[in-house]
Amino acid sequence: MNWDWEKLQQRQQERNRGSGDNGGGMQPPRMDDVVEKIKNLKFSGGWLAVIILVVVIFLGSSMIYTIESNEVGVIQRFGKYLRTEQSGLHFKLPVGIESVNKVKTKRVYTEKFGLETAAEETRNNLISAEGMDVSMMLTGDLNVAVVPWIVQYRIKDPYNFLFKVEDVQRLIRDMAEASMRLVVGDRSINEVISKRQEIAVEAMERLQEDLNEAETGIDIVTVELGNTNVPPPVRDSFNEVNRSVQEREEMIYQARKEYNQVIPKAGGEAQKTIESAKGYSTERINRALGDASRFESQYKEYAGAQDVTRRRLYMEMLEEVLPGLGDKYIIDSQQNSLLPLLNLGKDTGRQNATQ
């Protein structure tokens, strides 16, 4: 089929000359004229050649493809995996025989759980209502915690990524949620709030093990937790409980402080008393042993010379007792007067005067 180009151009020129007062220039053909020309088309060998040329160009262009530096190309022949091509210019069989799937292996993908979109998150850092069910988890001490988090990953194995799992994104989300719930379920609410980094590391390790077992070809880059807390309806009550716990801990600390001050002091005083008693006991025992030894030696002397020893003991006793008696009065009914043969008490007076 050929267009009657000469007649069409002639009419176009006449139409342009007729509209010269409107500014001149070539004007597009009217729709009626185009429809009429389409009705008057006729098949010919030239049109078939055009079609063949277009098909050849299309098939030739489908044989050349380019792989960027951040991706690889997975080639399939009649749907079956054939090879993996790296970055650069490559050739393949025409479309319909071989096809190429470009997989970005250096791109970091992000999955968010319990977070709003990036713009909203940057603006107010809140949790969306849709993500509330995902982020609400039961802790090991039977409390409910809001745990938002993100998972960042890369495609490590393009073959497994394309052919081993039907819906990789859904699988990642399901496994990430299962791993996080398992880790959070083993911890108390206070640990979930205060030990976010530790929980993120453990959840990342569990998730990577599950993905490797499922042969997804995914490599987890990082798992990061957002601001973990309790649900808003019970947040005030939870804060009150925390304040009570802190007050209890403070009172326990104060009691322990006083205990550490009083008990060691009392223990020291008790040990001092015990040591003093032991010293006194040792002193008394030694003194008693000395007295017993002295009495034994005196008894031996007494046994050898009883009369002399008796007089000696008597005189020694008088020597110890008389100086402390003061004035001495000797009364004898058989004697009319007392001769001052002994100056009893005089020596004591002199000693007192000398002192």
C-alpha cells in the first residue's frame, strides 16, 4: 500500500496558500484527509520489505544489551537459566530465544516494619497505624512492646534470587517479622527498651540463617531498631511503674549503704570486744598460774620448815596490813600502862610528811 504523497503535498500547499493571511507555514493535514488516505491504501511488495526491515532491526537490537556496573545479567534460553553476565556490552540470541534479567547486586534494599514513609518519618518520627500491628510484640514477661525496625539487604546470588523463591520480598518480610518476634519474646520489656543494639544483632543473625536455609540469595546488611516503647494507651502507667521501680531500687541502695556502714562497724566492735575478752582471759589465766606456782613454792618451803615459814608469812602479812590501819590502840586488861616500845604509826606519819 502506498500513500499518494504528491496529491497530499499539493493539497497541503494549496491549503497553506489559502491560509496565508494566518501567518503562512506548513499546516498539519486534517483528520478527514488522513482517514481518506488510509482507506485508499494498497498493498505492494515495497510495504512487505518495510515490514521485514523493521522486524530485522528489532531482532538485531534485541541481541545487544548493556549491563551496568552495579548489576549483573541473568540470561535465559527458552526460560531456562543459561549463564550470568557481568557489567559491560554483551550479545545474545534474539528475543523469543534468549532473554536477560538485570539484577542490581550492589544496591541496598530497605524493608520497613512499623515505620511511616521516609518523609513522614523524617518529619515526626512516628509509627503509622498500618504498621502498628507489625511492631506490637509480646515480651518474655508478658508485656506488650512497640518495636519498629528496618532491614537492609543486598542480592548476593542472582540465580537463587530469581528462581528459588517465588516472592522474595514477601518472604523477607515474613522471616524478618518471625525472627524479631522470637528475639523479643525471649526478653523482658526493660531489656527491649534498653538493649536495642543487642536485639538487632541477634535478630539479624537469626534472619540470615533462615534466608540461607531457604536459598533466597539474600545477604542482610543491617537490622536497626527504632524507638522501642510500650503502646501509647498504657505508656503513662508504664512510666509510673518504672518510677516506682526506680524508687524501690534507690531505697534498696540506701539500705545497703547504711548496712555497709553499720554492720562492719558493729562487727569491728564485736571483734574488738572478743579480742579484749581473750586478752583478759589470758591475763587471768597467767596470773592464776603464777599465783599457783608461787603458792606451790611456798608450800614446799613450808613443808621443809613449817615454824619459820609460818612466822615469815605472819610478819609479811603484818607488814602489808599495818601501814593501812591508821591509829593503833592496844588494849590489855592485865597491863596498867603501855610502854612506847614500838612507834606504831610514826613511820607512816613520816612517810606521809615526806611525800
